[in-house]
Amino acid sequence: MAFSSRFPSLRSSLRPIYGNLRYLLFNRNRTQSSLITEALVSEKKQTPVPSWSWSLLPLALGASTASLLLQPQGNLSFCDSSHLARGVSIGGKGSTEYVMKGSHKDVPEELVEELRTICQDNLTMDFDERQLHGTPQNSFHRAVNIPDLIVFPRSEEQVSKIVKSCNKYKVPIVPYGGATSIEGHTLSPQGGVCIDMTLMKKVKALHVKDMDVVVEPGIGWMELNEYLEPYGLFFPLDPGPGATVGGMCATRCSGSLAVRYGTMRDNVINLKVVLANGDIVKTGSRARKSAAGYDLTRLMIGSEGTLGVITEVTLRLQKIPQHSVVI
């Protein structure tokens, strides 16, 4: 450690040589004689640099490189909560901290048994699985807690029963999709139950003439486009590989084609959502023209799982272009 601590001082003492060398290399428009003369003369004292100092140049470069290698390098990833120790913050007035604080209480055994009855084998309390769901790789944020258990429902009825049970015991729930977003809404700062929707990935109905499709939330947009390709149709939004339709609705995603086709709110016709008390609501019909009542579809899109759990989505489709150009 004492050896490495001398490198910064050596590097600072040889800084005039660096300046002269840089001056020599980047001033090519001047004549060689005037260039050498100006480089060897300091700015203040006008004293020439001794010729023996040039022999130290390789040593100086090696010492500088060694000092950089020996200095400890921190992890510069914004996904790491260790930045809190260095006082790094984003957003204003502490609104977006890296670590989401929260209190935790144990999940009642009665709730675990009820959920096991509902989901059968599609429930896990394995630590590695809970750690994976509680620390998404793409999120800018981290939480102090992870989910207490993970459930994998296969139907809308199961989601409704799960939410009703959690509401009865006042246990928090967190819907979970492809986990490709960076907003941190899939974290579980209070612990609780994580509802993983990835097993609900059916295509319920395809209306080719009407150019719309009804799907479950766990299907990915890439899988959906593979299914639609033989019909000459596609879903235009492309937020990133691994994103699921339910998560895309929850985050109101866009993608590179949003300039041409709009964002998620422009391509969703209606939703089916399980509310916090377990009730199932449908936000609209398949009719393109409707002005009846509140626009619940747009209310749910972008809510990030805070208003309900999306269990069904009706999407607007587009024809596959005959020609495509990459600019």
C-alpha cells in the first residue's frame, strides 16, 4: 500500500513532461524547430526542460498505469444500492432513492395454506426464487425486503382468489411479469406475496378481419408476433426482449416503433383487471368507437400494478409492412 501511494506524487511531479509531449503530438501545423523550442520552455520561468527528463518518460507512463491498476475501482452500475454509501442520489427531494424502505411482517400460516390450496404446486417459498423476484436485474432500485412467497396462477379465477385471500389477511401483493423494466415497481419493500403471471400466456381469441387479438398477460410480445406472422399481422410495440404484454400495459411502454404506431395506450382496446378486493372488472368492449363513462382502460395502463392485476388484454394489431427500411 505504501508503494502504491507514491505513484500519485510521482505522476504529479512528471506532469510537465506529459504537457510537453502532448504539445508535441497535437500541434502538427507548426514547424518542427519552433515546436520543440516552445515545448521545452515552461510557461512562467522560460527555463528549458533538462534533456535527461525525456529518458524518464517510459518510467512515468509505466508508473501512471500501475497506479491506476492498484487503485480500488468501485462498481459503477446504477443497479447497485451500494452507491448510497457515497451519497449518490437521483431525482429531486429524495423522491427516487436507490433503496426502497419498508416494514415487514410475517405472512400468516393460514394464508400460506389457503394459497397452497388455490395454486397447488404453483407456489414456492424457496429463498433463491424469492431473491430473484425481489432483486430484478434491470431495475435502478433495490428494496430492503424480498417477497415471502411466490405464486404462479394459471387462470383469472385463481388470481381473484389469491387477491381475496391476501386482502383478508392484509398482506401486500406485487404483480410480476417479464421484469425487464427499470422503474422498480416489481420490488417488494413490504415483503408479502409476489404474483408471477408468466404461466398465463394463452392467445384466447384472434379476430383477423377486425385486426385485434385477446391474450393473457404472461405472453411476450415476441411470442405473440410469431403467432401472428402466418396471418400477416403483428403487434407493433417492441420495448425489449423478454417483456410481457401485461407488464407492457402496466408500464405504458413504447419502443422504437412508437413514432409510427403510438405507445401502449394507443394499442390496447380493453383490459380485464382483478381489483384489490378480488373483484374482476372489464374496462370496455371490442368496439373501436365508445364514449360511455370513464376511460378505465387508460386509467389502468401505466398504473404499474397499484390499481389492480391485469389478467386479460385486447390488443389492436397492424398489417406486416411489405417493405421495411433501416436508416
